[in-house]
Amino acid sequence: QQQVKQSPQSLIVQKGGISIINCAYENTAFDYFPWYQQFPGKGPALLIAIRPDVSEKKEGRFTISFNKSAKQFSLHIMDSQPGDSATYFCAAPNTGGFKTIFGAGTRLFVKA
Amino acid sequence: NAGVTQTPKFQVLKTGQSMTLQCAQDMNHEYMSWYRQDPGMGLRLIHYSVGAGITDQGEVPNGYNVSRSTTEDFPLRLLSAAPSQTSVYFCASSYGGGAGNTEAFFGQGTRLTVV
């Protein structure tokens, strides 16, 4: 019962370009939309998150855009750098709130 | 402040053996969870706990047991290891709810190989 669909599975971007990763959810009761970043050999770490009372949140080069009507939220990485090469996950809770479902992940590679 | 500590970092088991993956957090978080990460599958929830003495199943609980006797510790037990349990296991804790409700802090992971 996939509740969070993430795309693309992998992404290659030139240095300085824009990386865009999308996530679609099913449960309209979700009220927290995070993105986690994972480097090889490490655990995931929260990168940025948004609550649905705003449509966009920006932290440095990272922006979350939230489209409530389409039930989608996306991560934009501006001026992508080789150091951004990592796997990115979106996440959302299930109906009960405690069984967090992660997207399948997007492997980003930024070419120097 | 160590955050979430997992041990061991690497483990090789023979089919049928049992073992316990350890997880400890020092942030006084009520919510703890275990995930397994497999290529192309993302992070799948195995078991979770909303406080000491309270545990529940996630998406893929079969073959695993958990207990939560203290707020700090949340061990994961493999009852009879199978090759299908070869994976990277992550423990996570958060102040309230799961990683989909509030920031979750993850351990460094345990890479388990079952031969």
C-alpha cells in the first residue's frame, strides 16, 4: 500500500544546474512533508520540511514546493554542487500517524 | 550528546542464527523505529515504539521482534536469520510521531549479511 510515490529514481545534473525531485502522496490528512538526505555509508538526515499552511519554503539553495490540490511536494536544489550528490527521500505518515512511509529514494549525481 | 547509536556496524550471520541489533538514543525521545533499506525499495518500517513498553508492527515485521523496556533502548532481534534479511538496518528516534510527523534522527546503520 504505497502511499508516497517518488520520482525520478535517479538524476544526473551538471554543476550549477537545478535538481528537481517530486513526491506524490495519497492521504490528505498529512501535515508534515519532509525531505531527508543520505550520503553513502550514513543514516538519513533531515534536509528540509514544510507544513501545508505554506506553499513554499526555502533554506539556502534548497526549496520545497507544496501543491495541496495536486497532492504533490517537490524538492528543488538550485546551483547544484558535487557535494549534493546523495540519495534523497521524501516521507509522510500513514493515516494513524506513526507508521511513516518513505518514498523509494532518488539518487542524485552532480557532475563537476 | 551522541544522538542515536547503533551496534554493531557490520555483521555476518549464517542462516538460522539469531542476533540482536542494538539501538540507543540519548535525546529522551518517546518515538523509536527500525527500518531496513534495500536497493530500489527505500526505507521500510519494521517495528516502532511510541514509548517504553509500547511497540507495534510496521510494513515488514515478519522475522523480527522488538521490545522497549526503557526510553533509551530499542533492540531489534532476528529470530532465525534468512538470506532475505540481508540489508542495511537503521534505527531512528524522534520527539513525536515518526519521521513523517517531525524530524527523525537516524543512527549510522548496521550492514547485515546472511549467508
